[in-house]
Amino acid sequence: MHLAKAVGVPSVIIYGGWISPHRSGYDNNINLFTSLPCSPCGFTNHCDYDRECMKQITPETVAKAVQEVLMR
């Protein structure tokens, strides 16, 4: 993400629910984040909710975001 920003290449970043893109995201990226009552949680390994924030970011959502970035 940071290297892509350094060279001006937009990216698709999967945040899930660990950290909000408002903290580290770049405007030229598509930042995929799931806003749930438990997110952002800051946990890297432990999850009381079976990683629901990641499950809601489907492969189809990622593919659509990648296509959008490639069309820019």
C-alpha cells in the first residue's frame, strides 16, 4: 500500500475490521473495510466474532474493486 502510493499507483486494500482506513488509508486507493459494532478492533489474531468483518468482503467485491482500479 505504501509503496504503491510512493510511486503513484492506486491499489485495492483489504482492511477487514482490524484498523480503519481513516487511520492509514490513501484517497487514491479503494479501501475495503467492514464497519461492524466490533470494528475496528485492533486484534491481529484473536476474534470473538469469527472474523465476520473479513467474511463480508467477498471475492466478488475484491474483483469488482480491482476492475475499477484498472479502469482508471
